[in-house]
Amino acid sequence: MTFEEYLTSKKIDENRFKQQEPMRYTTWKTEFEQQHPESFTTQKKFLINEVRRKYLVR
């Protein structure tokens, strides 16, 4: 699974997220590529919800 697919599965609009928070996007992408998706989800659980609220796929 790629980071882009992961964001889609979490209903996060990748393009808006990347444009409005490029540093966070890059950091998360790097971390995601270094670990299992479930570990990433566990580590970022509350942050993912915050980002989803801001960049919900429409």
C-alpha cells in the first residue's frame, strides 16, 4: 500500500493535505514508508482524525 492509497482509505484528500501542510505531509509520508500501515495508524490515530476533518474527501 502506498501513502497515497492509505490517505484515500482514510478519506483524506491527498492534494489539499499536500498543498496546505507540505511539511506534515512529507514527514508522514517518510514515516509511513518506514513502517507497517497498522503501526502508523496506531501511532497517529488522533492526528489522522484531525487531518481527516480538515481535508475530508468530497
